Amino acid sequence: MGCKCHPDYDFIRVKKEIEDKAETNEAAAEEEEETKYVFMGTTVTQEFKKRYNAKVLNAHYTFEKYIQYKDIQNTLEALNIDREKFWYLLLFVSDYIYGSCLEGIKVKETSRVLVEKLMQQLGKNIGNSGCILSFIKPMTLTLKLQEKHRSIEIDDPISLAYIYLVYEAGKDYFSNDKPTRFDTQEIDRKGKDTEPNTVLVAMFYHLLKSFFKLLPKTNTSKPAKVYSTVSLNKTLLISRLVYLTRLSTDKRYTGVDEKKDKQCPNFIKDQIKSYKDYKILRANKFYK
């Protein structure tokens, strides 16, 4: 398609050259990526230990309250989770959320991410029938030149397809490279100082949910009722932890709506559903 529309630019040849060049560094790139994640994990662990020993963690609850919350303890036991080890995880998650949502510096999306979003929209909206390019929906790309008070508009499918194909041909070369200026996040001076409280709850939920996914599956041959003495409902467990950690003082997070005299095991999901695709663009103050 590229050759027929633009014979002066051989997309297939260029893409092949890029792939051949990137392939020679593939093994080194994979090793570097693995080392980076190990290093990041170690750094976070060490930072948490320092903050814990210095008694500067942002946790507004006590170990005694944690142990006394029987519904939480019963669920942890049923899930075969060491309650003392889980306590340290809880402290870390609380401190991490505080460092991101309340103390973190608001940053902008990287140049790479912004361009990727633009190209995703182009790619999804360009269709073709044989050699004829067309838009699935009308689309116009506008470049505003503020100094000259004019703009350049492109609404031609072939021109936009050309931009998209050039991007596709070259993106792998940059993604295999070391982080560059394209990956730098600038401070967003117009951003809000802190995130809404529900965002903290959402982050808390997703972090703990990720932890539970790592656990071996619990034997549920004898299903436990949500409101029996022992519950295996991880969502309800996280919801109760929200209440314990005082991320919210709303008692409905315990799973019971006292005013309506009814159970609400999915209350936390109802609260955070509007933040399903919300991305927290903040640099954590405590954990790098």
C-alpha cells in the first residue's frame, strides 16, 4: 500500500532495515530491562525499610486495630496469608499511595506517549479497500502556529496514512533504545496539588488486587458465603482495609449499609468505577 501511494518511499525496505539493526541489540536490551526492574525493586524495598525504621511512614492506623479487626483477620487466615507479613505490605501500600497522590509532583505525559496516542487514533481510523484509502470516520489533523496565527490542516486519508506508516516503520528502533528525551516527564505546573480521595482508594484497590493475583488459588471446594464468619471475598477484604486504614471513614466500606440495613460487598467497586482508566501522572516523592 505504501509503495503504490508513495513510490518515493519504500516502507517495506525501510522497516526491514530498522528491524535488522534492532535485532543485533535485542539480547542486550532484554538483559538491561531485566536488570532495571530488579534494581527498581531493590531500591523500593530499601527505601521502605529506611522509612519504617525512621518511623516516618504515612499510616494512620495501628497494628492493634489491625489485629482486632476480626473480619479482616479471618479472611487472611482463610486465604492462608501471613498476617504479620501482610501488615508490612499494608504499611508500604499506604505510604506509597500517600507519596504518589498527596505528595507526588504532578507531571505531564511523555512525548512518546502523546505521539503513541495520536498514532493509535490514526491507525484505528484508516481503512482501505484494495488501493483506495479512506477514513472510517471523518478526521482532521491540525497543527497550529501561534506566532503566525495560522494553522496547517490535513484531512486527506493518504497523507495521514503516510504519517502513520512512517511512524510504524520507525517506532521499534526507538523503543529498543535507552530512555531518551522522548521519555522525559516535565512538571505540570497547572495540575492539581493532590488527587481526589477516591483516587487514593482506587490506587489502593488496584495495588492490593495485583498482590492477590500472585497468590496460589485458594481451595474453594466448600464455598464460603460472603457474610459468614470466614469470607474469601478479596474485594470485600480490600474494602474493609480501606476503612481500617482510614482512607475513608464511610462505614459502607465494611460491607454493610447501616442506613438502608442491607449488605453492600461491592461498594468499593461502585465508588471507583469512574476511575477505571484514570492514570495518576505524579512522581512519587518517596519511592523512585
